[in-house]
Amino acid sequence: MKLFSNLHNLWMRKPTFVNIDVTYSCPLNCITCTRGGNITYENELTLEEYVKIFRALRDWNVHEAAFVGGEPFIKKEIFSILKSSLDHGIHPKPVSNGFLINKNTIAELRQIGVKSITLSLNSLNPSIHDLTRGRSGSYQKIMDSLPLLLKNGIEVIIMTVLLKQNIKTIPELIEWAKKRGVQIQFQIFVSPEFMFYAYSNESAFNQGNMDFDKDWLMKSPYWIQNIKDFQRVMDTIIFLKETKKYPINNPIKQLQYFKIYYQTPNKILNFKCKVGNNNLSIDPYGNVRLCFAMPPVGNVRKTDLHDIWTSTEAEITRRNIAKCTLNCKLMQCNY
Ligand SMILES: C[S@@+](CC[C@H](N)C(=O)[O-])C[C@H]1O[C@@H](n2cnc3c(N)ncnc32)[C@H](O)[C@@H]1O
Ligand code: SF4
Ligand code: SF4
């Protein structure tokens, strides 16, 4: 009976959401990320290869995909890729630092029919934002592009990583977002050595990195040390969402877990990670991952995406995911 139900689950399971990292290049240099620094990479997937991926996603009835990176708008063919995604019925949802967005890019997005975009904004204080994003002028670029995006009917979602440097400025950011009719979602700070390992060690593209320094975060100068201040801000966020119905995208339960995470980042939380059940991630070289930290389960350059999804490697990885006790399961993309 158990075997039957496992087979049934496997047969029924298909992705509903896909994360596509189109490049690991990026013009910024965020203190939390190792993908910055304007480096150019070769051998990234081509438009033709994306078209093949989109066909496979259409067969599964996938309706939306995040286009991330690195910075998606640094990629030359990004607009053709977004258009092709939409032509296959998949709504593209770019996640961007806003640095390369301007009047012309917005006109292209509008013409293609992109309906929403996530902009990473860490603070309304320009020096805090620019410090955390590693490049001066990055705050101003967001402030210039955001009203233009809204004016062109493109929905904006603000994404903010909670750090020591920005935590006190969060209530002001929420009020600002509400006034402008934009949603906001908060992301926990995860060790970049862990999260961006595949990039930081090029030879590791085909490996995972579950073996990282678990105390790195608490030693980091960006980790929130004053837990009382943090708890106060979290209570404000929860109050604004629950009672005042502010457009804060994180579920209340997730925000409550954030309070535990920042107090004890390695504490084992008693719920399971769900990645790989109905989502997958494709890196710029075609590697397909169910969990960003575990080895790829296949590569679209060699194997059909549908076969990768139902492969033995994918099933073994799902079993490892179910046993995983790490807390990046609290991240917005996984939650
Ligand atoms: C890796 S970036 C890629 C897209 C784009 N370059 C951007 O910054 O929006 C995606 C999101 O990850 C966030 N991020 C960066 N470093 C992080 C970290 N160490 N922990 C959690 N989120 C992080 C960024 O702020 C951004 O919102
Ligand atoms: S978080 Fe985004 S903007 Fe910052 S360095 Fe990483 S990829 Fe670039
Ligand atoms: S919690 Fe989930 S996303 Fe994080 S490492 Fe474990 S399986 Fe991967």
C-alpha cells in the first residue's frame, strides 16, 4: 500500500513554480552575496536552450517563473528570454537590483507584457542601502525606476534582507511601501558561503555544500546582535500585517519563525523543507537543482527536463531534503 502511495505521489507530482538563474554576473557587490563584481561568465544557456526549457514547462502547465541571478538585466538576451517565456504561457517574474532598469528597459518590459517585478531594496536610508549593496548610486537607481515601473502598470514587490545595518529602518520602509501600493517581503540573512557556493567555487558547480561553518552568521558584522531591538521590529511587522492588513507578503507563521532564527540560527525547527516537491531551479549552465545547496539532479543540456524531474537522483535528493534540518527552509523562495 505504501509503495502504491509513493508511486502515486511521484506520478502526480509536477513543478508549479520554477526559479531560473539566467546569469551569475552582476554590477553590484552586495555584502551578503558572492555573485557581484561585474564578472562575465561564458557558456551560459542560450535563447534556443531556454525555448526548449519553456516547452517542457508548458507541458507541465507551469504558469510562472522567477528570473533571477546574478542580475537578470545584465544578460544580453534577457528580453527575448522573457518574451519567449510569456509566449509559452509562463509569466516571467524578474528579481532585480534595479541598477540597469531605466526608461528604455521599462518600455521593453511593458511591450513584452511583463506584469510584475521584484526589486531588492534594503533601506530607505541611501547610505544603508548602498552600503549593503556594495555600490553607491544603487539606491538612487531604484528610486528612479520604481515610480516609472508603477506608472507603466508593472506591479512592484520589494524584497528586503533583514540585517544589523537596516533593521531599525524597517518600519519606515513598510510605511513607504504601503503608501506607494507596493508589496514588501522579508528575507532572512543566510550565510553566503553556503547559499552561493556553486558560484563562489567554480569547480563546485556539480557539488553541493552542506559542509559549511554553521557559526559564520553569528560572527558576521551584518548579523543582528541586539535581539531585543530585532524582536520589537518583528512585533511591529507582525502587527502591521495581522491587524492593519499591510501588504507584507510573508505569512505570519514565517515571521514568527524569523524571531527564533535570529535568536538561534542553528536551532532545529520542527517543520519540513518543501523544496523539490513542486518547484525546481535551473542555473545559467543548465544544472537543475531541487535544493540550491545540494548537488544538481541533472542538466538540461544532456537530459530532458521531465526525465530529470522523475529521475532516481531527484528522488534521492527529495529524501535528503525531507531529512534536512537547516533553516534556509525559512527563505521566501522555499517557504
Ligand atoms: C541573489 S539576488 C539575485 C537577483 C538580483 N541581483 C537582486 O539582488 O535582486 C536575489 C535576492 O537574494 C537576496 N540576498 C542576497 N544575499 C543574501 C543572503 N546572504 N541571504 C538571503 N538573501 C540574500 C538579495 O537581496 C535579493 O533580494
Ligand atoms: S544580491 Fe543580487 S545585486 Fe547583490 S551581488 Fe548578489 S546578485 Fe548582485
Ligand atoms: S532547508 Fe531546504 S533549501 Fe535549505 S539546505 Fe535544507 S533542503 Fe535545501
